[in-house]
Amino acid sequence: MNLIFVGDVIGRPGRKLLKKYLPALKKELNCDFAVVNGENSASGFGITDNVYKELIGCGADAVTGGNHTWDRPEAFSRADEWDRFVRPANYPPGAPGAGCRSFDTPKGKVLVVSLLGRVFMDPYDDPFRTFDAIYEKYSDHTIIVDFHAEATSEKNAFGLYADGRAFLIAGTHTHVQTNDLRLLPSGSVYVTDAGMCGSLDSVIGMEKGMSLNRFLACGGKKFEVEKRGRMVFNGLSAQTGDGGCPPSFSLIKIIDGEGDF
């Protein structure tokens, strides 16, 4: 099975990059299933119905959330309707939408799981034990986990905890692609952060002047998405092993030229 995982899509620039590159990548890599993190896809914060449909139209087979999932009230009210949206599974009971979803592909069943870390984040339910409960029900699936967390230590720990159970464990949230894509000891493909789709010449996708003012003056205007300069499309591809062959995997990093997005 050939899989693509795309890092956090940041606002309109990220959506344009997704439209420009994901269909071609799916064709080039003979992709069976693509997961896109969409929690920053609506003006940098949250997701709306129109944006969700746009991501699906760009080729996302599943869209995952994160700590900004409910930033838009529309997402909270529409999550039950979005059949390819996966919000964090360790939200409290009663949250709308689904924290994991099963999908049928010609190569077998895929389960997409979204989990929130707790270090330097809001203290939601334990993501480790939440995964245990999910795995008990779906151990026959090829499992993809989007682990949305701030601390690299927590991401590393979860990777080793789920090693051999989830096929692909991709960290998201920090928007900087890490250089540690690897096969874990029990066979899971792991990366601490898949990166982002957005402005390379920015502060993790946000307009640099506003971001710098937060550090220099401890305040300022609300963050806005950076729409100028070089853009970057980040993600990874992974192929499940077959006939005794180990899985294969590689990072995806495409730098787009100067332009106004």
C-alpha cells in the first residue's frame, strides 16, 4: 500500500500548494491513500465547511485535526457530517465527529487516528491509553496516526509506544519538518514532525512582522498567514512492506518560487 501524509496546511497558501502538488504526487507515487492535516487550513486557524471540501477536492482521502480543531464554530457543528474528517480521539466523551475512521481501499482497510499530546498543551485524555483502546478494535487495519503535539520527547515516546501496532506515526503541530524519518525497532514508520504547507519565509507559516512583535514587544495584532515569499510543501510517503521486503519511506519537501499566494 502506498501512502502520503501531508503536514499542516496553513491557510490559503497551503491550500494552493496542496492543489498544485498533491494530485501530481498521488499519480507519480501510485498513492492508494493520502492524509492531510487541516487544522490550520482556514486562515491559519481551524477549518470550515468550504475549506474541508476544498481539501478533499485537492485529493485528501482523510483530513486530520489538532489543537485548533474547534477554533471555528462551524467545525464543531459540522464535524458529524464530514465523513473524511478525523478530530483528536482523546477529546472528552460527547465531542462531535470521530477520533478515528476506517476507510476501504483496493489494498485493504486503513484506519486514520488523530491524537493530541499533553505536554505544553491542554490536558485532554491520555493519548497513549486512547490509542490502546482504538487498537483493540482495529488491529487488522493499516493504521496511520497523526500525533499532534508540542514536545519532541512526547512524540518520540508515543512512537515507541505504538511501534509495531501503527504502521505510520507522523508528528504534526510544530510546522518544521524534522530529519528523523525512520523505521522503528518493531517496524513502524516514524517522523517527529511532517512539516507544513505554507510560507517558508515566515514564522511557522505566520506573517513574520506580527510574529516578531510578539517576541520583541510581548504583544501585538492577531497572527495572520504569510502569503508572500517562498513557499514549501512538506510531507512524506511510505509504502508497506510486501513479500518479506521492509517498508520504504521518504520525506517530501518541495520549495516553490517567489510569489504572492
